[in-house]
Amino acid sequence: MRSDAACRRVDELLVATGGEEPPEGASLEHLRQCLRCQASAARLRRLGRALESLDDGRFEPPPDLLPDTLELLRARERARRRRMRSRTELAALAAAATGALVLGRRLRHVAS
């Protein structure tokens, strides 16, 4: 069951915990059923482990580093989806215009 609102809610919960703690209730049920959210949770866990492996005790990252990084990645993904949607809409418009031209020519040909 995929719902953009449910996906956003699960994403927010996963980001808040770095993907380490599963959400509860309806969000947990959504996570169990949504492959996209499961993949997102797995990416967050891998990213968290990678960041932890970099910790040698000499550097204390700011507490908002992981959420900020994840938000940046999400923003890039949203921008990519918008570009793809724009391209799809442009292709549909071009197809409709071509269809209108062909239909117009046929109607003129029939009328003459």
C-alpha cells in the first residue's frame, strides 16, 4: 500500500532515528508493505553505519549532520522527480499537438 503521505511520515520517523528504530502503529504497517520505504530504511542504516565507522574519537560531528545530509539527498531526489515529470508532461503535450495537427489535416482533406 503506497501513499505519498504515509511514505513522507515514515521517512520523517526514519530520519529522526537514523533508520535504527522502526516506527510504530500505522507507520510500521506501512513500512512492512512499502518496498520504497524499506529501501529508504536500509539506506539510512547503511549511511549511519558508514558515518559511525568514520568516528575515530577526534571529531565530534554536529548532531544535525545526519538529518541535514538526508534532507539534502531527499531534496535532490524531489528535484530529479520534478524534472522527470516535466519531461513527461512535455512529451505528452508534443504528442497531443502532433495528434491535433494530423487530425486537422485529415479533416481539411475530407472537407475538400
